[in-house]
Amino acid sequence: MKILVTGGAGFIGSAVVRLAVSRGHDVVNVDALTYAACLENVASVSESPLYAFEHADICDRAAMDRILAAHKPDAVMHLAAESHVDRSIDGPGAFIQANITGTYILLEAARAYWEGAGKPEGFRFHHISTDEVFGSLGAEGQFTEDTPYAPNSPYSASKAASDHLVRAWAETYGLPVVMTNCSNNYGPYHFPEKLVPVVILKALAGEAIPVYGTGENVRDWLYVEDHADALLCVLEKGVLNRSYNVGGENEATNLDLVKMICGVLDQRRPENAPHADLISFVADRPGHDLRYAIDPTRISTELNWRPSVTVEEGIAKTVDWYLDNQDWWSALQNRDGVGARLGTKS
Ligand SMILES: NC(=O)c1ccc[n+]([C@@H]2O[C@H](COP(=O)([O-])OP(=O)(O)OC[C@H]3O[C@@H](n4cnc5c(N)ncnc54)[C@H](O)[C@@H]3O)[C@@H](O)[C@H]2O)c1
């Protein structure tokens, strides 16, 4: 299959690109190379004859038309987005532009391409979204695919809007779509402004490890390579016009996750133990959702998909990856906003 992946120089998109190429798919990576992108993430496949890169913005309709016509993909996997909640609080405009306008333009370009090709039945537009569109849970319950949307941040609202556009393009124009809403990812190549790499890198530097509020917020942690596997599974086997929730079956509070990372670092760098002494509670994020949890029944029963690692295994692999790849993350620490506290406006 030839797959056009948007956002393939980012964290999850690059995991999809690496996995798809390793499974023999042709991949066209379309990425605007924003502050969050890193082409090193796909260096392992960039020389492959199966891989092509297009430096382009999904908001550029002419570029999308040209790329689709030139590469003639069988599927589009749409991951390009502004993705950091804290940045969406400080500057929501970029999220409206990339996540809503960008998805609209990509949908229109994909529709024109699909219609121009005679509406091939096998074509798929796979929209990759987040469980954050469902809002916040209390202590009980899980998000199903039928949970009403109730986004609370500019980021999740922009993703919710993009989900609605994709659904409408399927209903109105018949565009063949599948959709996924996924929980928090972690793993190799995670940009160093997100919680897991921030904790690892602060702990390694012997600096205070910031934990928002009291650290009681619960997330369902999914190893990024398991997410990439789930996305290819949904692309290949998912029922047309259906959405699938993807979770790691690994709920943990932020504080427990931070302590887990510190525990792995205590084993790897015992001379600096206990790293948990560096934990420092800081002002909470405005509108910080308390709990997300995924009910994975649909993807596990219909598509027979399950995550392959526990959060303990995945965190140990992730810490080891950061210990082995200092060149990768140190080059990104100079990028705009990295290391600064963002998203405190309310
Ligand atoms: N990170 C998570 O835990 C998580 C969980 C569920 C869903 N998602 C979704 O998965 C997708 C990927 O997330 P991520 O964490 O890899 O994000 P990321 O920020 O690491 O990567 C996003 C990529 O998209 C590119 N991009 C941004 N705007 C673009 C534009 N206008 N045109 C072309 N490329 C553009 C960036 O350059 C970057 O390479 C997003 O749609 C996000 O909403 C993320």
C-alpha cells in the first residue's frame, strides 16, 4: 500500500513512518517542519526506496493537490497538528489554523483526488485524534466511541472540530474515512517539552522535576510504537466510517508516572538516587482535565488489537532510549519555548 502520512517528522507520525516502511509499505511523509518536527526521527528509513519526503504545509491547497497527484497514495494518515496543550493556552490561533483549517484543506484535496480517481473503494482517509476531545472523567468510567464530545482546552477543541469535519466529509461526500482517538503516548523521539521527556531530562540534569498541581491527574499511557501498530491495524482492518478508541490499558496518575521514571533512573544512575527527591509541585495548568481513560472494547474485540507492553516496560525502554540518544534531545533543547513554563495564562 502507498500511504501519505502527514506530520511524519513528529513524534507519533515518525513512529508510523518507521513501522510502515519496515512492513513494506510505500510512505510519503508530508510535514511543514514546525518547531516540533525533527527529520532525525525518520533517519533510519530516509534512504529506503519506499520512503519519500515532501516539505509542505497542509494548509497549502495547491501543494496538497500537487503531492496527491504526484504520489497517488492508496491512503492518507493524517497526524499533522499542533499538539501541545500548554502552547494552545498561550497561542490558540496556530491550533485553529493547523488543526481545523489544515484538516479542512487536506479533506478537500483528498476528496478531489479520490473523486478524480473514480472514487476507488479501497481508498482511506485515516484521521488521527485524541481522547482529549471527550473532556474530563471523574474517578469512575471510561471513554467509549459514543461518549459525547466536551473538549476543555483550545488544543482539544481544535481536534474535536477536526473530527467533526472528517465525519461530515464522510457523511456528505462519501469520502471513505476511519478515525482513531488515542490516549497519551510516550516513548522514543518524544519532543522534550512533553511530560515524560521533561521528567527524564530534568532528573538527569539534577534539576527540579515540575509536577503540575498535586500530580493527581490520571492518564491512560500508551507506548508510541504500540500506537503506530494500532493505527496501521485500523487502516488495514477498520470498518469504513467507524471510529476506534486506542488506549494502553495503563492508567496512572502523573505523580505515579514521574515516580516510576525516577525509579528506573535510580537503577540506571544509582549514584544520583533517589531522583524522586527532585520532584517539585508547580502551579496547575488552567482547565487541567482530571482523568482520561479509554474503553478499548471496540478495537480489541473487532480488530483483535491490544498493546504489547505494560507501562512499566514501556517507561524502562523509554528511559534507556533517552540515555542512549543524548545527541538527539540536546539538539532540540534550544528550540523556542523548550524548557520554559508555558500555558499559565488564564
Ligand atoms: N502525543 C499524544 O500523546 C497524542 C495522543 C493522541 C493523539 N495525538 C494526535 O496525534 C497526532 C500527532 O501527535 P504528535 O504528538 O506526534 O505531535 P508532534 O507535535 O510531535 O508532531 C506534529 C507534526 O506535525 C507537523 N505539522 C504541524 N502543523 C503542520 C502543518 N500545518 N502542515 C504540515 N505539517 C504540520 C509538525 O511539523 C510535526 O512534525 C496529532 O494529530 C495529535 O493530535 C497525539
